[in-house]
Amino acid sequence: MNAPAMSLKGLDLKAEIDKLRKERNAVILAHYYQTPDIQDLADFVGDSLDLSAKAAATDADVIAFCGVRFMAEVAKILSPDKTVILPDMNAGCSLEDSCPPEQFAAFRAAHPDHIALTYINCSAAVKAHSDIIVTSSSAERILAQLPMDQKIIFAPDKNLGAWFNRKTGRDMLLWPGACIVHEAFSETELLKLKAQYPDAPIAAHPECPAFILDHADEVGSTRAILDFALSTDADTIIVATEPHIIHQMEKAAPHKLFIGAPGADGNCNCNMCPYMAMNTMEKLYVALRDMEPRIELDEATRLAAKKPLDRMLEMAGRTVGMGDLGSR
């Protein structure tokens, strides 16, 4: 059980977390969408699959994953002998929620001539019903290896699937899910911002709707967006993804101005992921102290979910522990 908030008052949380990290032989992972304080104390910051791969390559006994539930599940799939804890088990994902395993299995059964290319942003149970898992950085490479006449179900992100349909000329059957963060961006407000900064390129995640991607100068995973922001000659960049990634941009290039793409009213916080925000320093401390909540997967589900992950790694030409495995 989590400790009452009052009992944490006066604690130097960073020092206590560092102490527990050593005592538990733990590795702390932070997704780019975590708050700066969590990013700054993590052993690794990055995209979800890359983080799980890096953790698998360590000799840590415990993985503390500051992200969302499906990410921690991937860490458990790749590191079954390690204890995986998540600061808040309620830290889910709108894409995962949009694709219940039973409904996905029924959808697959209704389209027996299709293979399932499933975005990593889904539950382990949905992965277990899939043929190949993809990330936003590996999907195009994998699609290039599949015959053009191969019928494909792409789930759960309709915007990401539509982007790859557009790029590859395919007609994949799209599951109707979407990320609430990337759907929150406003085309009208983005154009107003672009008018203020006409020379600023727009970097967008492909989970955004087409009306945002149409204005983007760079479309890619969170890692690709970060790389673009740091490598472009532009001194001002508009960023159309969850804005906490800007922390890494500002650390690496403090001389540049990074502006988060606006939501509907021009300055709302609706483009911040409410699930990622469930993780806090206090909850991370308590999770390391109490060694819970833990991610548990039955072995049959873990092995069934690992099979399409392994297929992705094989087709993408990567192995666990190598980089460029970015998901979000």
C-alpha cells in the first residue's frame, strides 16, 4: 500500500530514491513525457522500447519504469526475471484503452485473411493476438518487407496507420483508436503560431491527425523529433507532441527556442498526457520502498506477446540492447 502523503513530508526525495536505487539494485527508466525532475534522476531517458532494451541489458534486479503500463509490460516481457514496478498502476494509455483484447481478437477473427501489425502502444494481451509489433520508427521498414497485396490490420492508432498508408500507398484496415494527447492539437492555433514564427519548422509525431501532419516539416518518433530539433539550423522549433520532451531539447540546445504546439484555446495543458502525469517523485519513492505496484504477466501471455516483438526486432534488423528502437 502507498504511504499517506503526510509521512513523506520533509523527505529529500531525490536522496531517498538514490539510496533505494542502490539498495534494490534498481534501474530507473523515464520516458520523454515524464516531468523534468523524474527525467533528471533516471538512469535512462528515452522512447519506451529502447528503455526496455537498455534495462534488459543491465544487471539490475529491479526496473522502475516511469512511464505508462504498456511500457512497463514490455520491460517485463523482455526481462521476465527482473522485478518491474510502475509508480502508479493507473497510468494507462488512451490507445491501450481503445483496444480491449477481447474486441481485438473478435476483429481479427472477422478478417482471417489479414495479418495484424500492431503498434507497441497496446496491452500485452493485444500483443499476444498480433503477428508483428511495430513502433513509429520501425513500421515503414517492416512494411517494406511485406507484399503490397498482403492484407493488413493496423491497430490501435488510426492516425499512425493513416500516415503509413499515405507514405507507403497501402490500404491497411485501421482500428479506430487515437491518442488523446496528439488529437488535442488545433490546426487553427498552430497556423496562428506559425504566423508568429514563420521561419520555425514544425516537428510532429505521426500520432497527430493528418490536418496537423500536413503542416509538419518533420514527422517522426519522439527520438526522431528530438534529433531533428537538435540538428536543424533553425533557432526556433515548434514541437507537436507531448511537451515534456522539450526538457531534453532545452538541456541539449539551450540557445534554441522550443515551442509546444497549442491546443484548442491556444494555451491549454490539454496536450500534456494525464497518464504520464500520474507518476510523481513521491510515488516513485514509495514504489521503490515497498516494491509495488508490480507488473505481473502469466508466462503464456508473456511468450505470446514476445513472439511478435521478436518478429519486429528481426525485421527491423535490431537486437535487444541496441538503439533506434523508438516507439513514441
